[in-house]
Amino acid sequence: MNSNLYHLIFIDDDKDFLNSMSMTVTSKLLKESDGFEIESHFVSNPNEGLAFAQELTDEEEKIAVIISDQQMPLMTGIEFIEKANKIVPKAIKMLLTGHASLDSAKYAINHQILDQYVSKPIEDYDHFISLIKNAIQTFHLREEKERAELEIRRYVYELEQSNERIRSMHSAAEKIAYLAQGFKKLDLDEVFDLIINRLPSIFNAQYSSLFLLNEEENCLQMVRSNYLDEPFRKPLDGNDESPMIVALRRNEILVVPEIKQAPYDFLHKNCLGKSCIIIPFLIGSDENAGDILGASEGLKGVLNLGNIINMDSEDIVNYAASLIRNILGINILNARLYQKTQRLAIIDSLTGLYNKHIFMEFLRKECDYCERHGVPFYMSIFDVDDFKAINDTHGHRIGDEVLNQLGLILRSSSRKSDIVARFGGEEFSCIIHEDDEESIIAFLDRIRMDIFHSKFPASIRLSISIGVTRYYPKSQDNVEKLIDRADKALYQAKNNGKNMVEVSFIHEATTEL
């Protein structure tokens, strides 16, 4: 058995995808081994994968990472991972899953069956390879920790008189291991709360603040604190010698036993007490880079801990902080990925508006509410006039830019109570809460004029035609009739010359007595 050899097992019934991944992993993952060897295996049958995992285990080989597709004919990915957990409980388990299986992935993570999931299809292979690399590094760190704990136990047994330091390190590891179980959540606010409210106790700290890199503004932005209320931002400056910037630039934990003697420009120095700890974390990027300022990949941030009572020795603090830093980054990254995936399920990526599927759900709920309570609402359909000519003349890239800007205008022009969605290619729809028909027409006409007078890419002048109708409760009205009336009003606007609002407030139905 080669103690420096780690195995990666990839399970997917799609052999073409496996072949593609085999080339990608071979060309990218194996370039950086970090002192150990990685041997990758690609298996298309989950039962064969389980048998192979058992064979490697019997030979005392180390399986570091198992990656499985969720949708497979013989068993689901989660079922496969549950069985693999009995064979290789220490391996990092990752799941490739589509949007439809997100709830299963969330359940598996929260019940500690699964360590991480990745949305499929994979759009960014570099990021995916980084996740695999981080998983292997995490497994390696666990191996190192287990070896360290064996050494600690021997050291305690042989040197009982010097055991205080060892006990402190063991205590810190136990606290962090216990805390790490709570971190396996997918709600970003819950993860932030655990970091701010529970982590400080491990270091006997009273104050904590968490900053994440805001790449657009090139600054560290405070996302949570238990003692700072202002929305602090710290610009990234390569010459800045403040402790957060130094720690992040060096990717190095800073332990400051005496704040007054330290050569740093601390944020709210008087609040931090005598000593503090700054823990940077970098996930999904090249952690060996000399200067991360300006880097755009992965997650970067800093956890600050202050007002520490009876700080442990510097080596124990560094030990505990080094165990925590990967837990921080990986769990924040997981929660952010889940949040992003949830958003993609309801938001049209081009316009930033709701997609048609979620809009129809809103529309059905509005109709049900109107039937029960009689609260009026209106529905309008917008259509860009002559949009095909824009694509034919300027190309689809400019057409997409026009739709993107149109989404911005519709979001800024609508009110908080309105629900605006992309209904089709260049067609949009809006649910409007209002009880006055004249106000509705004036509101839609204002949107029409805002768009008509806006500047679009390639100096394009844009106009829209709008059809609007209202829902009539207690009259056998329904979603299909509502959309049909709005669509007919839109068609009338097109026939009457475009760039106008047409209404359809007539509903032929028998009112219930």
C-alpha cells in the first residue's frame, strides 16, 4: 500500500460524460498533487463501483473522494452513496444533480449522508476541478488530523507532566468537530449565525465579525457581526497593512496577543480588547498564489475574533484556527451555491425577472385569493415591437443585451407589489394590484414611454405594445380566460399601430347570485 496514494471514484451511467471527465481530470487535477498521488477511476455501473470500492478497501487503499450522478437506472446517486458510506465512511461524498433533485440533495447533506452537491450540467469545469481538489485536500487534512491525534495520545501517555498543551489541542479539536456537525446546513443566514454566535467560544472571544470578498467593488464587505452595526467595507489595496488585508494576502492566520503593540490599523481597535485572531479562508481558487488581490474565482473572506479572555498559547490557537478555516469556507460556499441554484429555479437569467413557470404559480394564487376575498388585480402582457428585425439586423448578442436592459427598466419601473416576469422570447407579463382602471392604464403607459425614451445598445429605439385586462371573481373567470383576454388586447394594440396600451375590461360570464 502506498501511503501517499489517494483514489478518486467517479460513478455515472453516461459513458460519454465519463470519458469527457476522464480527460478533464487527467489533464487538470493531476497537475497539482500537493505531495501526494491521485489515481482516478471512472465506472458506469453503480454495483460495479461498490464492488470496486470494497476491493480497494480490502487492499487497505485510501479512497479520498466518491462522486456519483443522481439519476441512474439501477439506483439513485444518494442510494449509491448510502451504500458506499458503509464501505468507505471517511471518503468525501459528492453528488451531481439537476434542479429537480435539489430537495433530495439538501436532505442528504442535512442528514450527513452527503458532503457536497454540484449542479448538473457542469458549466464551469475549472471550478468543478477546484471543488474536487478541495475535497481531496480536506480528506488529506483529515488523515493528517487522525495521525496527529494518534501522536497526541502517545505523547500524553509518555509525557504526563507536559499534557496541558496536548489536552488543550484535543479539546479544541473536539469542540470544532462538534461544531462542524451543525454547519452542514444550506441556509446561508443559519451558517452566518453559527459562525458569529458559536465559533467565538472556542477561542474564548466575545466579539466576532465576518467579511467576504465583494469582487464587483473590490473590497472586503462585512456580512455579519455581533458588535458592529455599520455596513463596513474595506477596499483591497496591495499596500494596505491592516490585519484583514495582510491575512488575506498572505493566506495566513494572524494571532495578535497584544493589540496595542501590533503594527496594524485595526477596525474599531478599542472594541477588540487586549488580543485578537484573524482567520482568512480561500476556497475554490489557487491557494498557493502569492497575491490574491484582484483574483476572481472562488470564495475569499476573513473571520475576526476579538476581546479574548485568557487566550491559549499561540500554537494551540493556530491549530484550532487551521481546522476551522476550511470548515468556514466550504460551508459558506455550499450555502451560497444552494442559494444561487434556488434563485436560478425562479429567475430568468437574461432579464433578472421571474420566469414564466413561477409567474403562472403567482397568477393562480392571485386568482384564488381574488375569488375568496374579492381583491381586484390586473394582468398585462407586453411585447417588444419588431424584435425579430433587431436580431436580423444586429445579431442575437445585441438582441440579448436589449432584453437584459429591458428587464432592468421593468424592474425599476414596477412597484414592490407588482409581479413582473419574462413570459416568452420578447414577451413580458405583469400582475398589478390596483382598483382603479384609469390608474392602471396611466401606469402602463408610463412604462411604455420610459422604454420608448430609453437608450438601448447599438442606438436602437425600442417600443412595446401592451394588452391589459382584469380578473372577475364569482363569474366563472379563470387563469386561461384571463391570459386570453390580455393576449387579445395585445393583438389589438399591434393591429392599431403598435407602441400603445389596449384594454380588455369586458368579461362575458354569468355572475353567481
